[in-house]
Amino acid sequence: MGQISFTLAFISLIILPLASLSTSQRHCTSPDQVRAGYWFSSSNHYSPVSSINTSLYTHLYYYYITIDPVVSTVALPPPDQVPLFATFSATLKSSNPSLKTLLSIATDEHQSSASNAAFSTMAADPNLRATFITSTIELARANAFDGLDLAWQLPASSIDMANFGILLEEWRARIDEEAQNASPPLLLTATAYFSNHLFEGPTDNLDYPTDAISKNLDWLNTLSFGFHKNSNITTADAPLSEKASHFSASYGIISWLDAGIPPCKLVMGVPLYGRSWFLKNKVKNGIGAPVVASGPKQKMSNQTGMMAYSEIEELLTDTSVVVTYDNSTVSAYFSSSNLWVSFNSLPVVEEKIKFALYNRLLGYFLWPISFDNSNCTVSKQASDVWLKYYDSPYFKDGYLFRQAAAPFELPPLDDSTTASAAGSRAKQASLKGLNRHLHLCLLLFLFFYQTIV
């Protein structure tokens, strides 16, 4: 009897850890990396689809269409955009057949309250959910999209959050069912800010249904920018770290990891725009300086205080303008007379991509790619850094950076470690842990066996 008990105990030492391999191992599926970009349909007049350098991306999003508040189906684009919508995927894949395209279904930015209410109503009703899901799949298939993205960014209550999870469950089930007749299955992603509360939402005490997200999404796009749309002082709009608050890219990513979303399900956002203000006193031009108003309205964004990277570059042709790299927030800024601009310089982009690699994230996305210059400078920088270090042994075990007090410093990186490493980094790490566990079990077995016999 003692030997039987011992045998069962020994088996449990081995089997239980294998059965309880983390959610990240059970739910991590293809693709093995994501270098994505969002293309705004409103930007076609200055950034046509045919001009996109598709070699720089693995996935491209059409952003966006929204929900029809009356019948809860997806709403078609405006009539003048229908031809473009219908040929979006075909045009891109003609230059890169391996590229995957996704259709983003988002809250209407011009009627955000009504649009959020329409999403909430749909998600709360089983029949409306079924109608919505069927319409998304049919529209994606009819227009050669490879996946769907849910950018319902402001579920406003715990009920909304619960229904968000139910929607994902049913959506995934319907996609898998549909894929039996159409292979491969559509990708399913979502776009959101933090895991445990909503950025600029009605409450800061809401939790996303992380189990449903891990189980049903191919990945989650984290909005790691847009943290300071309104401010009375100069500030980094998309800092990697921010010791004075939680509004930073690193906090957002870590909040999802801490909530249980595996890193292979996370894709970090990198903005291709900067935030601008008019200084109160042009002599006081550091971070935290008083401002009197948002910067001027720009052509590409059609918004005040929001400047595309290509527009920022034009200002930087003035040799008297000096860009400052802020180490404590990992951001860049400059002032030109009384105009102050915070943005992602190329060194900042490099550090953000390395941050994603340190944390073994699935990848990154650029928002939006139409804000890049004609040479795709930022897109190339992001892709080059990712591909350079993606298989580096230096990153194989990951490096979890948690937001800390300034100064922010990454571990020194030796470029000699960039030789290709066999196998995936995540698989290497899990196998290493498994080997340690089996070795310990073997030692315990020998010890107890000698004791019994």
C-alpha cells in the first residue's frame, strides 16, 4: 500500500505540472510573430493603398467600419469608399502574397457615445450577437480579409465586460465552425488599453474577461499611446515609462501580463504621431512646462495637437531645432519657437521594439502607417530592429521590465548575440523549466525509493 501511495505521489509530481502548463502554453498558437500596421481608410487621398510597402509588415488592418445601431450588423463603408474596401486585400497581397489583412470594427469616433451604446446593446442580446457575428464573417470572406478585429474600446460596466467575454466565445465558436467549409479560419483580435480599468472611461474599477481573451483571441492589441490628449503642461503622450502616473506603455503591457494574458498573445502599439502644445513661455520648454493650448490643426490628422511623423520631420529640417531624448520616460521632444512637440523619434522606436522583445511579446503594431513619411522611415526602423534581434539568444529567456523610478535603463545589448537561435524563444524557456522539474522529480524518486526498499 505504501509503495502504491508513493507511486501515485510520484506520478502527481510529474503529471500535475504538465497538466497545469500555463495558459500561455495552451493558448499560444500561430502566428509566431506580428509586425502589423493600421491603415486609416480616411487617409487614402494622401496615402493610397497601392503606395504601402507591404514587405515591412506581416499583418495590415483596414481601420475602420462600425456597427449599425439599428440592426446590429456591421455597417458598410461610405459609398465613396466601397470600391477601395473591396480591393484592399487584393491590392496589398498582389505585392506580398504572405501578408494577412484584418478588418477592424471600431466605435465611431464621431459618435462615440451612441456607437458604444450600440456595441453594448448588441453584446447583451444573444440574437443580436449572432446577427453581428454572422455579418462580420460574411463581410470578411466576401472581401478577402484574413481576420477580424474588435475595437470596442469602452465597455462601460461590469455587465458590458461579461458580455464582451461571451461575444468572444461565440465569435470564436462561429469562426471555427465556418472554417470547416473555408480554410484557414479567420484570425480574431481585439484592441484595448489596460486590463484592469479603462483609459478615460466612466470608472477605473472594471476588469476585462482575461480568460475569454486568452482562450478566444489570436492576440490582443494594446493601445500604448494617447495618454495625454488634454493637459495644461507639456508631457510625453506615449511614454514607455512614467513615474508620476500609470499612463505609460510599460504599465499597460504589464497590467495585461499580471492579469494572466500570456506574452505570446500581446501586441504592443507604437504611434506614428506626436502631441503638440503652445508654450506659455518659450524659454520654459522642458517636460512639465506650462502650456496655453493644444498645437495647431494638422492636415493629416485633421485634429488640433496631433501631428503626423511626416509633418514633424518637416519641422526638423530647421537645423536650429534640437531634439531631446528623455531617458526617464523613453520619449523625445523638441520646441520650435513657442510650439512644443512630443513624439517617437527613431531611437525611441528602437527602445520600444526592444521592450517588446525583452518581454517576449508576439509583436508590435504601428498606428497609423499613413502618418509615416514617403520613405516609410519609422516602419523600416521598427521592422529592422525586430528582425535583427528576434532570434537573438539574448532575448530567449525574456527580461521583464517593470515601470520604475527614473532613470530608465535597459540591460546592455551585445550585437554579437544576434546570431540566429534555433527554435522559438518561448518554447526554449518552457522546455528549460520542464527539464528542471523532471530532474527534481528524478532526484526525489531515487531518494524515496531507497527509503522504501
